Amino acid sequence: MPRRVAVERDLSAIGDHLAENGLEVERVDMTNLTPSRLQGYGAVVISGQTTNFMGMEDIKTKVPVIEAAGKTADEITAMVKERLQLQD
């Protein structure tokens, strides 16, 4: 599974924390993220401010989408690593 993680641009501190923990982070604009492009990532971290991810209510993806709202950078990193099946 790819170690590459898409992180919503507004979440720069989260992206930095993930990168410091050995993950390849790409900051993305969620409005430009297509279902086919999603397949290049092991996980996607979104702010949670938009409930209609990518403008489509019925999007289906095998890529884990992690909502950052109410979580610390450590919690998000642990969730990403768990979903990517990475060991500390």
C-alpha cells in the first residue's frame, strides 16, 4: 500500500507532522482530487469542514479518508499508520 498521503491544504501542521513521521505527504486541493487520482494515495486527510467530499455525495473509494476535526496531529498520524499497516 502506498505510503503517500494526501492532506488538505488547510492542514499544513498535520501534513508537516505526518512527514516528520516518515510519510510522503502531498498537500492537495480537494476540489481537484478525482477518484482516479485518489488511487495513488494510501490515505487522505481532510479537515472535515466540508461534508460533501470532492463535491460528490456518493463517491466510493478504497482509500481511507480520515477527518481531522477534533483530533490531534498524533492521533491522526496513528490513524494513518494503522490504516497503512505501518509499525512505529
